[in-house]
Amino acid sequence: MNYRPYNFWDRSNNDKEEDKQDNGEQSVILYVEDNPGNRILIQRILNAEGYSVIFAENAYQALTIAETETFNLILMDINLPDIDGYTLTARLRNYPRLQNVPIIALTANVMKGDRERSLEAGCDGYIQKPVDVDALPQQIEYYLQR
């Protein structure tokens, strides 16, 4: 497998230069995920569609990145090691500059009520793991267009 370690501060890890926004800029997605395998999979899918991906491996990294970086969408794992995704989503919603940034729960929590709990925490949408690699790009585009 030809994989290079991803530095979440470096946005140059893109395999495709195709722009996804009308203004000619590439859409940037913050993916909050502690599992390296999930990060690799999502990065490959999204890079192939022309998106740039920034990673946060835990809630504290996500909060730091949210203070300094600009992105168009956040994919939020719910089961994080330090602060759960519900709490992190609520905290991120307190950042004025993130009020209009869609936050999408990307989680293996698929029990009855998990979707509703994600939406109550401030998520704009909910995508179940394991992800459908064919449907994910369309799901991302849907939330970016809202």
C-alpha cells in the first residue's frame, strides 16, 4: 500500500486538484476520528473526489484546529477517546465562525435514538459506519450545498 503519514496541519495531501466549490476553491473537510484505518479510508474517498481533508485525532486537536483553520464541513466521530463527539459538537457550535459549518456525525452508533441524539447535540446530519464508499461523496456534497 502506498500511503504516506498525514500531517493534519498540512493541506497539501490531495490526490486530485478538481475544485468542489463554485468560487474555485477546494472544499476543506475536518474529519475528527481516532481510528487510523477510518482516517485512511475517508481520506482516500474524499481526496479522489477533490476534497481536502484535515484530521483531528481527538477532541482537543479538533478544538485547536477550529480556532485556526477554515473548513467547509466537519465529519464527527462520536466515540472519541477524550471527549465524546456529542460534547465536542456542542462546544464547536459555540464558535461563532462555525455557526454555518455543517457538522455530520459519522459513527458506528446505530442504535435507536443515536441519530436523534446526534442531531440534538448540534449535528446537521448522520452517516452510519461502515460507510458506503459509493454514496459518501454524494452525501458530503448534499451537506455542502445546504
